[in-house]
Amino acid sequence: MSAGPQVRFPHPLLLPRIGRISMTGRVPRTKAWPADQPLRTLGSYAVVYLLAGEGRYVDGAGRNRHVGTGDLILLFPDLPHRYGPPPGEFWDHLYVVFDGPVFDLWRSTGLLDENHPVRHVAPVEHWMRRFAELVFLDEATTPGTVLQDIARLQLLIADALAASTADGPGSTDDQLWLARATALLASDLGNPDSLPDVAATLGLSYDGFRKRFRRLAGVTPARYRSQRRLDRACELIIAGDQTDREIAARLGFASESHFSHRFRQLIGSSPREFRAAAAASGIGGGDRTVRRRPR
């Protein structure tokens, strides 16, 4: 990696009901925040991983604490903040900036907790590699690749929080477990038979997994997976380069008619009606042609 700042913009496409990773990068020589400048409000979520150096994190809620190598900083859209090394010194960090409804949901349930924005995640060499995989993504210009990247980010954050120590009483074990479970359920939407595999990954029988997930999420894993599959179907329809039959096969539905039936149940319209409405609004691709809303 070069010595200068490296910035990438991996997701020019925003998935309306999911989100996107809008910017990533590495700043190997982060400078001190000027003392005469006010706190900033980012307008998005971000996660910052400190590779080397030390300094301070300050926010609008009155938190002012030391941060150092191996610390993870979570930033929130409406929370003013600043962070950086002391004057005359530098630190090295990776960052990922992201936003969207899926992360708003994590925040509303306490999975992303603004009361505990700083955590320690070690060993640094391991987590540097994990974060670098997302920081240096190739540009994703299709809904499918954006969704895959978002799922990878969810899993990375869930794993980091589960492995971390907090700056106070942190998220509960249940909250961290639910974050990992939802990320795993969203990572393989085209395989409807993979729920027992998810349970096994979490070290549970399927019955135990189902009961714990329902208690924490309010829906069963199957229902949650169905909702995410239909979200994905909406994105594929908006992209406009696949037929309903192709979408049904890709997402593991038994048939096109089964897909249409479930789509109407959860979305409130048929795939054909949704496609026509999306095309009329300028965000869909009609039958086969992609048209995107001007940005």
C-alpha cells in the first residue's frame, strides 16, 4: 500500500431498502483535528479501525476518551464528533462509510450502539486483513454485487463487535448474536434449504436457533429470510435485466407462480405490477432495459 491517502467509492448504486457502502479508504498519516474547528456531522454511518498510533475521540454527547492501536470507532449520522492524534503526531487507519435502512434497523435495536462508539478489536494483523477486504472493493454497479458487499459488511461488523471489548457496558450477547445471525441469513438468499446450515454455524440445533431468533427478532428465521429474498427480488426487478422466471430461479423459489404468489403476499402487488410502477417512476428497467433515477 502507498504512503498517501487511498480513497474508493465502491457503490454508486444505492439499494433503496438496503443501503450502500459509499466510501472506503486508508489514511496512513492522519493529522490532528485543528483545535479551532468545530465537531463534524458525517451524515452517514462509518467504522474506523486504528492500525497504528493513538489519540482521542470526542463527540457531541460529551464523550472524550483515549483511542489507540486496535480500537474500532463507530460513527453515526447525527452525532457530531472528531477524532485524531495529538498535534504534531500521526496515526494510520482504515475506514468504511455506509448508510441505509438495514443499518438504521441495527441501530434501532441496539446492534449499533451510539452510547458505546469505541471498542477494542485485536489482534490488529487479523482485523486489518478483514477490513482491507472491504476497504479495497472493486466498484459494484449491479444490485447483486452491492447486496453481496452489504452482507459482507454486516458480517464483518457483527464479528468485530462479538470479538471486541467495549468502553463500558456494551451490547448484550443476544444483540451481537442476532447481528451475526441476520448477516448469515442474508448472505445466501438463493438457497432456501440453508437454514440448518446457519444454525450449525452458530453452534445450535435448528430448533434452538429458531426459538432464539424468534425471541430476539420477533419473526422466525424463515420469515426473515423470506422478507430479505423479496427485498432482493425488488432490486432485481428494478435493475430490469432479468425476467420473473429468472429471478424466481435465482432466489430459490419453486416456480415463477410461487414467486409471484409470495411477492404479492409480502409486497402487496404482483411482480408485473411492481415492474411497471418502477419503470413509470424512472427507477426501473421496464422489461429488460435498465433506467436509473438521475442523481
